[in-house]
Amino acid sequence: MKRTHSSGTAAVPDLPSLEPIRLVDRHGRRLGDPAFPTPDHDTLLALLRGMVVGRRFDRQAGALARQGSLAVYPSSHGQEACQVAGALALADQDWLFPTYRDSVALLTRGVDPAEVLTLLRGDWHSGYDPRRHRCAPQCTPLASNAPHAVGLTYAARRQGEDTAALVLMGDGATSEGDAHEAYNFAAVWNAPVVFLIQNNRWAISVPVEKQTRAPTLAHKAIGYGMTGYHVDGNDAAAVYAVVSRALAEARSGSGPVLIEAQTYRLDPHTNADAPQRYRDEAEVAYWRDRDPLSRLETLLRAEGAAGDADLERFAAEGERVAADVRRRLAEDDHLDPDDLFAHVYAGIPPALARQRADLRDELREG
Ligand SMILES: Cc1ncc(C[n+]2csc(CCOP(=O)(O)OP(=O)(O)O)c2C)c(N)n1
């Protein structure tokens, strides 16, 4: 909701709430919010299914990284509500712009599970066809997905297409110049983009307190002339309701929206990280107590909308996905490191040729 600016030339968005929007409390009790209606039981079941399957997939990917089948794996554990609800809130014609952390969002969007992991195996391409799934390749340079989403949706709007985009980004990424440029031009051009910041409290070892002095990351929206929402990112019902509304607002032409979702990365940053060096176990325990899956399961069971049979079905689906990924990565275990150098330039520059020669020597020496 926007108020009219006193000069009458621009709308002044309301300040985001300091308390995050929450529809279900951490004990699984329904709270509700007149401004953000709680999704119906079918939608809540779809959210729970996505999170159960996503968590199993995530655990499998972590194991594959430890076994050396993946080059690296940034876990989604703890952030399933943001990733599943964000992906499910999108319409077919919309685009998802994920980061390296958002494998579960890609899975939820319908990308083949083995293809979700292609980039993280160290392949030179993203595995899936971005146009078919309307999912941009996972980006590793922080915030570099954000300007692309602005350009794509601005262009689509000019061509009369009804296409919105959801950009996923971390709290650390909000300090990048690309984030600023994307927020600013999304607002100036009225591009139908929703930026969903998953504030998982850490950018590797840097706490969110070192990224900003703003009261919440959602408050940053105001300076750009955007609407900002602040939501409990471990409440899948709330994330779904807030992202759905933001997408509807962006689509209707009232401008882009910036959402901060409060969540937590329960696992290390990647399999190459040692979080015990920078965070307390008590903090992790606090967030384990706010698990997004058990919260929604408790609500649905209490309201008679889910039972053992549903949970068993979701778990079996998760096992099938994990087994499929294990089998396919084992069957197709050949990656040629030379490929990394093959598709960047028409003629390889001398510095890159030297790096390629060094890599070949290193691999020969084993
Ligand atoms: C432009 C850029 N600078 C630095 C890095 C190195 N780097 C990789 S992940 C990361 C932390 C990112 O934190 P955040 O944006 O909060 O996302 P999270 O990993 O917590 O999901 C950094 C600094 C990078 N990938 N890109």
C-alpha cells in the first residue's frame, strides 16, 4: 500500500513493520493477519510437500559433495520455507532468478534434480534450459542476478507480456553495487520484480549487523521508492502470502517490491566452511527450534488437513528423488576440466591459455 507524496509527484510507501509478518507461530498455531490471508489447506499441503522433498534432496546433495561428486554444495537446510514458498508463488510465465544457495527453489520450480546440481559439479553450463523452466542460471557473483531480472521484466513489459520475476538474494548480497543498481532501476522503470532477501544472518562468517545500519533490510525499499515487506522466513504460509501479494502488486504496475525474510542457515555456508569458528551452538539451537517444516506439519495435523499417510507419501517422494540423483550422478561421472576454458572466447587469450596449461599439468601429476 502506498500513500501519495506531499508534492503529489510520487507515492511514499509505508514503512515495513519491525515485527515480521507471521501467519503461523513456531508452535504451529494459526495466528492470521487480515492484510495477508493464510493460504488454503491445499496450498499449505503443497508447501509442506515441497519442503519435505527439498530437505531430503538437500541432504543428499550434501552427502554427494562430501563424497567428491559435487565440487561444492551450499545447503538450503533451514531456508526451505523461503525457497519453496517463493517458487510456488510464481505463475508459469514468471521467471525465477536464483543464487548458488537456491537448489531447493529450482527443484520446486520443476527443474530436473540432477540438472539442478550440474553447475555445482563444476560443469561449464547450468545444466537446465533457462528458457524452458523460466529459471535463470544459478549465479555465484553476489547480486549479479538482480540487474538481469530488472532488464528481463522491463523488456517483457515493453513487449506487452505479463511476466514478473522473483530474485532470490542473501543478506550479504544487499551490500553489492549490483543490488543497489537493480533496486534503483527496477523502481525507476517500474519493472515487475520482487526481490526476496533471505536474511540467514550470515554471509559466510560476516554477521548481518556488519552489512547495514538500517532497522531491517526491508527498510531499504523506502529509499528506492519501493514497497518493503518484512516477513518470518521460517513461516512458509507467511512467505507464500507475502510473495504472492508482492507479485500481484508488481504485475499490476504498482512497482517492484523488496521483501526481507528472517531465516537461518542451519548448515555450514558450504561443505568447505567451519561455522564453529564464528557462531555459537546456542544460536543454531535457537533457530532449530523455529524449524519451518515441523511448524507447518503441526498446524496441518492439528486442523485435520494432513496425517501420517501424507507425510509418508512426501517422505517416499523425497527418497525417490535422492535415489535418482545418486544413480544419475554415478552413471555420468565424467567432466572434462578443459571444457571450462572452451566456451568463453572464440580465441583463447594467452593468460587463460597459461592457466589451462597449468591445470593440465596439475591433473597429469595427479
Ligand atoms: C561479488 C562477489 N563477492 C564475493 C563473493 C564471495 N562470496 C561467496 S558467498 C559469500 C557470502 C554471501 O552471503 P549472502 O549474500 O548473505 O548469501 P548466503 O551465502 O548466506 O546465502 C561471499 C562473500 C562472491 N561470490 N561474489
